[in-house]
Amino acid sequence: MQIRKYQESDFSTLCEIHDPARKQELAAANLTAAFIPFKIASQKEGLFDDYQVYVAQKDKTTVGFVAFNDEELGWLYVKPEYQHQGIGSQLIDFAIKNAGRPFYLEVLEGNPAQKLYLAKGFKTIQHESGKMPGNESFHVEVDLMKYEKWLSDQTQSFFITNYLEYYRLGNCRAYPSLRH
């Protein structure tokens, strides 16, 4: 799978991804009547003004997209027929790698993607009630989730490797059994 920056020529494909996936998301939250097509929702919610947008391609077919800024993962959608194949997971990893810390998202109550966010290291920090962004006539329940690792995976790996090397060289007093 490849992830690349959104291009204007991707717009109609993003409509084809978002609309059925959003309907699934809203059905899980008992909010099917709140559906707004991507053409409208993307404008009302400032998708292209407030976020960096990237698309996922599998065998040259665009199958998902993610939109984020330094503080928030705002949009994540995968075509229903491509869900449960690791695409959403890879898009989350990409956003985490390229965003700041802390990094937040809001997930509708009942959205099965919440399990994926938890598995990726997000923690639920608050439950909120309010009006649905972009369709304020609907009341929603959401969980605010936060991702905050103090080091990137690459940096953590560097420190762990060097820490273990330090002990391998005999500098470990607390755990002499670790010395070779």
C-alpha cells in the first residue's frame, strides 16, 4: 500500500470512499439521518483548509484517506470493501508519525473504529455531548481520545538498543546477570 498527498483529481474518489463509510459510522451511532455527502461535509467542516489530506492506494486504486493537522486526526475513512485489511491502521500510523504531540481525535459513540484507535495507543480522556460538527441539528455523544508518546518509535528503538549495549558492555550494576 502507498500513501500520498491528496490531489484535486482525487475529489470524486474521496466522495466514493467517504459516503458509504460515513453511512456505516452513523448507523453504528444510530444517526443515519445525520448523513451529509462528502461534497457538502468537506466544505462545511473545512477539510481542505484545516487539515493535511493523504490518500491510501492499493494496487493503484485509492481505497482510503486520512486528514490531520498537528493536533488532531480529523478524518479517517476506508472503502467498506477494503476495511479490516490494515489500511486504516497504516493511515493512523502515518498521521501519528507526521503530527505533533499531543494528538487528539473524537470518535462517535458506537463507532467500531474506537477499538482500532485504542489498539494504536489512543486513550479515551473525556466523554462529551453536543452538536454534530457540520450538521448542528443533531445531538451526538463522542469520546475525546488522546495519543501522546514521549518518543517516536524510532527514537525509542535507538534508546533501547543503546541501553542494552550499555549493559552488555558490563556497565550494569543492578542486574549483573545481564552482563556477558
